[in-house]
Amino acid sequence: MPQFLAKRYNNGVSTVMTVFWLLVYIFVNLTSIIYLGAIAITSISNISFEWCVFGLSIFAIIVTLGV
């Protein structure tokens, strides 16, 4: 889609859409996955919800950065 927008309009429109979808991914998809994962881990173990969210967030950062 960004390639289509760059070809059809210009690179500015393509950049705006790319940033928009990146923010949607971070604030909607990733946060819901971390929240639901923390609920699942909390329900099967004695780890607190806050520690689960913290651990999953650190894991997501490590996986994203490829450390």
C-alpha cells in the first residue's frame, strides 16, 4: 500500500500512512497481545499481572531488536 500511495500521490502521503500504521500496530495490536498474554500467564501461574506485563514487554523489545 505505501508503494501505491507513493506512486499515485507522493512520498509524503506514503510516509504518513506508514507512520500511522506503525502507531496503530504499537498502540492497538501489541498492547492487546501483551495484556491478553499477561492475563493468560497470571491465570496459570502465581506470577503477578504487573510482572507478566513487564516480562512480556521486555521480551517484545528483545525480539523486535533482535538481541
